[in-house]
Amino acid sequence: MARGIAVMGAGAVGCYYGALLAEAGEAVTLIGRTALVQAVAERGLIFEDTAGQRRVDLAASETPAAVAGADLVLVAVKSGDSEAAARAILPHLAPDAIVLSLQNGVSNAETLSQVLGRPVVPVVVYVATDMGGPGHVRHHGRGELVLAEAPGAEAAAARLRRAGIDATVSPEAATAMWTKFTINCTLNAISALTQQPYGRILAEPGAAEVMRSAMAECLTVARASGIALPETLWPEVERICATMPGQFSSTAQDLRRGKRTEIGHLNGEIVRRATKLGLEVPVSRTLTVLVRLAEDHAATA
């Protein structure tokens, strides 16, 4: 019998899926920062989409101990916080809890699993969301989840589907994760550095060539790592820019708020892997360095 769901990392992604699960009748607890917890206590979670705004009632807590008793845990913290988040929830995690990693990058589930000492299901997340303020999540499009084949994945996917979430378990999840990762490495840093949405970036003369160069480096590293990616990635980038022209990358949103980004787990991951493989990735290296410098500037502005 289902007991409850905890969302470790109540940012835009965590709040979005937490809201849908709560509206379906699940007992959901968001674990996040003080401002979010206070906002949810005062007026519930505000969920905004094309239909308008509505209130979603659920629990919120600042302490990782709130995962206690939950039989499904969604981890949605930033990639750089994966190890710390795993250590924080480890003493409180139920022995039978299924843990899902709803995070950017390609190595978070492995990091979580190593700390927790149990399987963690990698999940590819296809959703456009952001936060309009503490306790106010905005949904701009999509929402599908692709879960890797792992212990607990089928049960978790079925539970998510009962909440109206498009969740599937696929043997091709690793390829899908690398595909999304490569698209993120193509778009995110440029959106962050320019503070421009996808549509405006693609419209700029010469921008497509820069993005194609970043993508080519990712494809080279993927092939050298034994990952065969589809040949249709560039048309997919064009489609994203056309269907979500006003969308800013999550990296751009973090930079705008003066927060540390996930660049080290995006283009920086490509740099690390390329170095081990003896490959040169000058575009990825440049984007990583520039975003890190912009982080320092944003943090002191």
C-alpha cells in the first residue's frame, strides 16, 4: 500500500511533479528552502499554466528527515548537490523506498546510488518550467518522463501515470538521457551567457554554427564513450527553438538569480570526459569557463 511521496529539491521540476501527484491524491512532501516552505504553509503551492493559476495543497519541509516513511522519493536537486542530498536523506530513507533521479546530466543516479547503497532509477525529464517566486511554479510545456530499466522503475512509472504523468520505462533511456544532455550542452550555456531565449539565439546569424560546434564535441565524446546517439539531434534543437522560442535555459535562470549553475555537469562534464579520452573540446571548454566567470560576477553583483 502506497504511503507517501517525498520530493528532495523543490525547485521548478520538483514542484511541478509534486503538484501533479498531490492533485491526484498522493500525500506529497516538498523538501526545499525556507522561503518555499513558508509560502506553501501560508497559501499552498501556486501552480500556473496556460489555463491560469490554481492552489495545490501539500506539505513542505526544510529538513531532509521529511523523507522518512515515503515509499517513493523524487530527487530533483541541482547536480552539484547530489552527493550532499544523498548523505542528508540516507539516515531517514525507508528500506523499501524507490528513489528516482529527476536531474540534468548523465551521472547523478550513479552518484546517488553510491552514497545510498541501493539502486537509483535514472529519469530523463522533458518539461519546461520555472519558478515565478517562492512556492509559485510555472509550467510552459511538455512533462514526459522516461525511466531507465532498474529495480522499482515499473512500479514507479505506473504510479506516476495514475497521476496523469506521461511516464514510461525504456531500455533506451541511456540514449535518451545522453540525447537530452547533448541538447542541453548545445543550448544552455549560450542562453545563460546571452540571457536570451531559444528562439532569439537561433535567429542570430552565426549562432547556429556555434551551437553545432558544441554539439559535435558532445557527439564525439559520446561515441568514444560507447554511446550511439541519433543523427537527428540538430533538427531536434531547431524544433525546440521553434516550439519554445521564449524559453530560457535552466542555466540562464540560475545565472539571472545569482545562483551557481549546473555547467560543471553539462559542458564541464564533456570537458572532463574528453580529457580522460585524450580528446580536444575547445568550444565546451570555452563555454564552461565563461559561465563560471559569469557566476562569479552574478554572485557579487
